[in-house]
Amino acid sequence: MSDSQQPQVLDGLGVSPGVAIGRAVCIENEALEVYRFPLPADSVEPEIDRLREATQRARSEILATRARAEEELGSELAAIFDAQALLLSDTALLSRVETRVRNERVNAEWAVHKEADELTRQFEELDDEHFSTRSDDLRDVVRHLLRALQGVAHHDLAEMGEQVIIVAHDLTPSEAVRLVRQHVVAFALETGGQTSHTAIIARDLNIPLASGLTGVTRLVTDDDPVIVDGSAGRVILHPSSAQLDEYSLRRTAIDKRESEMLAMQLLPAVTRDGIAIDLMANIDLNEEIVDAKRFGAAGVGLYRSEFLYIERSPNLPSEEDHFKTYRHLVDEMAPHPVVIRTYDLGGRKLARDVMDTEEENPVLGLRGIRLTLARPQIFRTQLRALYRAAVDRDLWILLPMISNLDEVRQFKAFAAKIQAEMLRDGAEFNPDCKLGVMIEVPSAAMIADLLATEVDFLSIGTNDLIQYSLAVDRNNEHVSYLYRPLHPAILRMLKFVLQSARTAGIDVSMCGEMASDPLYSPVLLGMGLRSLSVTSRAIPELKSQIRQLSMSELESVADECLSLSTAAQVEAYLEEFLEDKSVTEQSAR
Ligand code: PEP
Ligand code: MG
């Protein structure tokens, strides 16, 4: 695949490890994925049928929104949607799109995107307020139409017959999920931090990702040969044949190491002095269950149920959808426990159309438990399914983004109402699921002792806890150097949370990404943590490390870490500690 152009190396952040070699597909539109696919002659008319079907669907959706708006906001405001529905009945717009599909023999998405650009430009040139409103309407309509097209037997990147590497400015978690399902092999992004949800998805699905690659979208064009090294955060455009050989070898070495590590699956996660550690899996999508079992997870410590909503957006999952998904999960993982977190939509995981919220600062807005409690009808569906799926199974319920005691109490009151209703209906359900809260907001960490008396377990979400405590956006590559899990403020909070759980005699686990990094385990275990929930692929490495550590020495390691004043000092201390260990290990052999 090497070509005549000179290689070009770009360095950014290594976010999801691994090496991929493929061809670039650039995502032009930051908000929606629109690709250009050439069509064979006999596919043109079926493509027009697809476009017409999608138009009908988009129109029905807009009319349904109009009906809802009329009910809730009155007919005057609902009329806004008339203009949008009209645009879709407007044969002028559609016939322009159809003509483009026929003349250029391209997919409908591309034709819609190009026509919309053209029309928006014309509206804007008119410099008239009426037309600028029209161009807002047009943007909205196009969004609906593109979404509808994606639901009507849409084209798949797998059709390209190449290993596809997505080059984009930014990707939302839902876009990442959709792309991974289309056999994309790597991502190269301009923006994004190490614990963004897109990063987590990439790691969980074993897709190399490099971010912080300023200018990459300008430098790369579709079909360029590209190498992504997700460990180093490096992207090589137009690689030479020597570079291609070098990275192919690296990829083989990574695969080999992975199969060696798989042997760890059969060994227990126990320290040298016999202390057992639970290594559980974080799961976002059901296809990850296979890896959780393959890498020997002792249960699921965090199931992010919001992805069920994101995947079905713009529709809401039904009670049956929830039930089937959860039941499958608990059945597959039995006899191990499964912790299902109620939906944590909001922040960047906002399925905006589902939740009807638009916020200036969504990370501090109506997200997590706040959104759940504010939408009782939607939450009712999920909760009923959870209690049903828990029959004869070890299913634990976890609440996200708790920041005070009242939210826990409100949840309990709501849950009691739902259970009374289920009892009345004669539904088969298990009311005795363990209840836990995420400790991911600094206020929750600081009242962990109070929360611990209200619930059965705590789960520490360091991704958000670090973001909120250190005021560092987890999605922002410009401040990722400040995102330091070993910051003394974080270590002090963790110590307090672990002590609070111990005093109350309840379980405590860590499900944030901090738990996945073997560098941090000595201090975490030394402070008393006995349960880690991590991306499945991290389990063998952690297990191998745990088997080399002795708990008797870790308490003093933790004390030493807590006495240091900066993250850099703690990091250096832990590196040295692990380095000494491996030297001692080797000389003992
Ligand atoms: C966390 O914040 O650490 C966490 C596990 O939740 P999420 O990554 O889904 O925000
Ligand atoms: Mg979180």
C-alpha cells in the first residue's frame, strides 16, 4: 500500500493502544457522518426508492414531534414544525437530490448533504431574516433525513473492501459505536482526551485511537494510506514500505503478547500473601460480553446502560428491549454479579433527541440521576425491566452522578412506587437487588460516610471524579496534561471513600479508568481497594501484576504516596517501586 508521496508523521495523544494499517476515510461533517459512495448503474433506482422511503419516515417523525409540541406547548409554537414538514413535501428539494443521485451516481446521503450545502449558501446570500430561519429549518430537516437514511438499509463502510481508518475532527461516542460496527479499524482525531467516552469505547472494543492530532483532517484525503499507532498517539500518512513492515511486525508482536496473556485467565487474582482481588469488566455494548468472559472477568462491575438509549436513538428502548438486554447479560455472566448503572445520559452522551434537552454546559447540567429523576416515565420503563431481569440472578443497581443524599432517597421512594405497581400487576420481579451509588462527584466523595449508610455498595468513578475535582475537561486534549489520577487531592478523596465503605461494612469498587492502569494498583490496593472494574483487555496484565505483589508491603506504599505533595512525585515513586520489583523478580528466577 505504500505510495509515491513522502511519509508524514503526526504526533498526538496515545488513547487506545494497538496498531492499524489502512486507508483513510475523512468525516467531513463534524456533526453527522456523510460519506460519498459511487453507485453501480443498476443501484441508482433502488437508491431513489430508499431516499423516498427515508423522506416519508423523516416527515412522519417531524409530524409526530409537531403533535407532541402542540400538546405541550400550544399550536403557535408547533407551527414551527409545519415549515420543516413542508420542506420535505417540497418536490423541488427532493427532485434536486434525486437528480444528483442519478447524474452523479452517488448515494442519497451524499446527494442530500451536497444539495443542502448548496441551498444553505443560496439562502445565506439573500441576507434576509426570513431566509436565514429557512436555512435553520433546512439544517434540521437534513439532519432528520440523514438519520432516516441511515435507518433504511444504509451503506456500510465495509463495502469499501479496505481496512478503514476514520480521520475526523471529533467523534461522539454514538458515532464511534456506529463506525466500529462497520468494521472501522482505527481512529485518528484532532480532539479528545484520554478518558472521553469515545476513548473508552475504542479501548473496550480494541480499536486503536490517537487524538490531539492538530490539522490531521486538513492533511489527509480520502483513500490515503495511513498507519495509526494508538499506544504512542502517532499517525503516519503515506508510510514508506519500511514503515509498513515495521508496523506489521509490531502488530504481530501485540497479537502474540495478547494470546500469551490469555493464559492468565485460568489463574486466580491473588497477591503473594493470599489476598484475593475481584477483577471485573466494564461493559458498554453487549458484544463486549465475549471479551469479558474470554479475559476471565469475575462479573461486570459497570454496565453503562445509556448505550442502549444511544444505540436506539431517536427511539426509546421499550421495557422488553431493556429486559432482554439485561437478562442476556446476567445469564451470560452467571454466577458472577452484574452491576447495571441506570442510564447516565447527558454530558457528551446526551441523546439529545431522546431527552429533549439543550444545555449551555451539559457536563454540569441535567445528566445522570438528575435527568433520570426528571423523566420518571422513561426511568419507570428501565427500572421495571431491571427488577424483572434480576429474578434468580445477582443483579446490582448503580446510580450515576449522585451529588447528595436526597437523590438517593428520592430514588428509593420512586423505586418503592414502581415495586408496589409491579406487585399490583402481578409481575414476576426481584425487589432485593443491591443498590449502590457512583462516587464521581467531589461532593459525593466528601460525604461518602453518609452515603455509605444509605446504600449497599459504592463504585468509584474516577473519570468524572478527576474531571470535576481538578476542573479538567476529560474530553479536552489541551488540558489532558492536568488530568492526573495521582494528584494528592484525588488520593486523599479515595482514601476517605475507601475508609467510609470499610467503616460502614459495605462493598466498594473502582470502575473509572484509573483502575485499569497497573501503575496505580499498588497505591489503590494499599489503600484498601479489593475490587476493580476495568476494560476486559486490562484484566490479564493487572492479574499478572497482582500475583507479584504482597499486600503486606502495599500499605506502606500507599502511606508513602499519601505523604508526597505532587502527582509527579507519586508517579515517580510508583514507577521506581514497580521497577525494583521487576528487577527483584528477575534476579530471583
Ligand atoms: C466515571 O466517571 O469514572 C465512570 C466510570 O463513568 P463514565 O466514564 O461513564 O462517566
Ligand atoms: Mg462518570
